[in-house]
Amino acid sequence: MAYVLNEAPAGPRVTLPALFTTFLKVSLFGFGGPIVWARRFIVEQQHWLTDQEFADLLSLCQFLPGPNVASITVCLGSKLRGPAGAAAGLAGFIVIPWSIGFGLGALLLHFAGVGGLRNTLHGVSAVGAGLIIATGLRLLTPHRTRPMALLFAALAFVGLAIAKLPLLLVVTALAPLSIAAALTERAILR
Amino acid sequence: MNLPAALIAHLALLSLISFGGFPSVLPDLRDFVVGTNGWLTDRDFANCFAIVQAIPGPNMILMTSFIGWQVGGLPTAIASALATFGPSCAVAYTAFRFWDRFRDTAWQSIVRRGLAPVTIGLVIAGGYVMARVGDAGWASLAVTLAAIALMLGTRISPLWLVAAGGALGALGVL
């Protein structure tokens, strides 16, 4: 797949405040999946990227460690305005939303032991776990015809969830083997 | 190493290897914070997780900030936030510069095809561990299963599912 991200954008130069406010909005609207909002603001409103460019950027960032949207912010800010752009986007994405979220959350945590709130949080936590599992299953769908992919997904799951191994160990043990398996698949396909 | 420094070093390490984002670090983070060091109870950890589902903003960064806050107050919360996004953003910045140079090369697609399944397994593991955290009984597991089914089978917004889970909890069903 091609990444056509380093080309200069058409149209007028994007300003640093525009980067700051756009990623501020992505972060604040980020209920239930910030990716949806990132696409809406970046592609539909600002026209900084086409749909295809956004999909390419997203697939690169899903492959990198860390929160996907933070990586998108850094990559897009850097593409549009270099290091200053990356910093402006990241500041917009984090500073104000973090302060608001931290204030709200600290208040909730303070009262987390109180009966009604404790039960509510329990329900929210159960749903949150389900949302994560559903996201994982959906990501797995395109790989369902590859036995090796299913095997390595299962090994990663067992290593982390059942055997309770450290993440570093699971990643460093499985990633090279899984990449080697993907290489073999390709050789067989040829 | 004093207590906040150990937490921050661990968060920075997890940031660098958090393929799949937030969910993949949850099992390791829980073992480190609740199991190995006993800084938080299982219920505290689950509460941090629940709260970031219910508020907007960068939720992975907020969750580690809440953990930091409970371990060492506001300075540790801020340091935890920086340790969570700093290393991974530095990787993103560097990768973005290099990646384009090697675009269309065969090994790039092989690396992606190889890494994707491992990432997906880690994400599902994160959800599984959070589903069983604390005093999760059969009713709680049923809610998790229902959320999975509704997410996969319908186009309902996750926001409604979170609200419904909170309401069921408040009614004392779980």
C-alpha cells in the first residue's frame, strides 16, 4: 500500500492555531471512538486529507504503538507544518481535554466508593470491556482465512490474558515469529 | 527506585510497546499496579477504567493519570500522562519520516501482516481481563457479552451502550 503523505498539501498553508483547534475538537468530541471524529474534522471539514489518504494514515498509526489518534495528530501535524505542527496538534489534542477530563474524573474517583456511583461504574466497566473485545473481533475479520494469523492472535491472547506474561515478553517473543510466518505465507502464494 | 519513578518508567516502557493502543496495555498494567506492587485494589483499577469510558478526552492518557494520581498525587499524575504519550509519539514522528521512504516495499506489507494478528490478540486480551476484573459475577459477564453482540450486530452508538451499562449498574442488577 502506498503512503502519499509527505507531499505538500494543495491549497493555502495550514496555520498552527487551526491544527490546535481541530485536534482539540477531535479530542473533546472523542466519546465512543475518536477515529470517527478525526475523520469528520480532517477529511470532511478541513479537507486536509482525502478519504484514501486518511485510511492510509490510519493503517500506519494502527501499526504503531500508542493511542492511534495521538499518532495521527503527530503524523498529520508534521506533514502539514513540520515539528511545530506536530507540537501544536498534540497540544490541542491533550492539554485542555486532559485538564477537563482529569478534573471530572478525579471528582468521580473521589466518590467512587459511594453505593450508587460504585454500581454505575461497575456497569460501565462491564460494557467497556465488551466494546474492546468487539473491536478486536472486528479487526480480526479480514484475517479469518489465514490460519497462521488466527494462531498468533490466539497465542498473544493466551500469553497476556491467561498466562499473565508481561507485555514486553509477549510482543518480543511473538512479533518476530508472526512476521516470519507472514513471510512464509507470501513465499507459498508465489 | 522510589514508588512514582517505578510507575513512570513502567508506563514509558508500555507506551513504546503498546501495539493496538490502550487495550493491549491493560493486562500488564493491572498486574504491575495491582498484583506486583499493590498500589491500587482491583476495584480502584476497574473504576479508573470505567471513568475514562464515561468522559471525553484522550482516555488512555487519562487512565494512567488517574492511576498516577492515586499512587503519588498530582505531580505523578502529570508525569504519568507524559510517560504515556511521549515515547509513542516520538516513535510516530520518527516512523512517519522513515515509513514514506520505504513505501511500496515488500517487507513493509509483510511486517504489517505479521504484526496485525499479534496486535489483535493483545486487544482482545485487554477486553477479556477487564471483563473479569474485581468482583465480576455472571450478570456482569452477561452485560459484557450483550455489549459485544450489540457492537458487532447493530450500528448502535457505543455511547448508548455505555449509558445502558451504567443504568443497569445503578439499578443494582450487577
